[in-house]
Amino acid sequence: MGIHEIIGWTGALLFIVAYFLLSIRKLRADKLPYQLLNILGGLCLVINSFHMHDYPSVFTNLVWAGIGVFAIYFNRTANISSATGAGQNDQK
């Protein structure tokens, strides 16, 4: 088994672990650990797919990882906004 195959299996395992932990409510989709598992899994599968010249899979996993990065950014800015009270109406 070559390094690219090991990386690919690692990515697949990360996806499965993330989904399993989400399904049994040990992780939340809006929290960092779940998103990191998905980003790392996607990047591992990008490496494997690129090596195998499987470009539709490269694209899909890049998008998957990109969604994870966006989710981290979105959730972080939403948390900052709610912590500072931004977006709340001041009623007097």
C-alpha cells in the first residue's frame, strides 16, 4: 500500500468518524471538531483522487473541504456577533 492510498483511507475514515459522531450526537455540525474532521478528510481524499486522476472526486472533495472552511468562518462570525450584541434591536 502506497502513501497516497494510506492518505485516501485516512480521509475516508475521517469522514466516517465525523458522520458517526454527528449521528450519535457526540459532535455538533456547528462546532469546530466536526468541521475539522470534514476538512481534513476532504483534503486527504483530494490528494488520493488527484494521484488516481479522479478529477470529479478531486472537485467534490475540494468543495466539501471548502464548505467546512466556510462553516467555520460563518459560525465564528455568528458567535462574535451574538456575543457583542450586534444585530439586536435597542428598544427604549
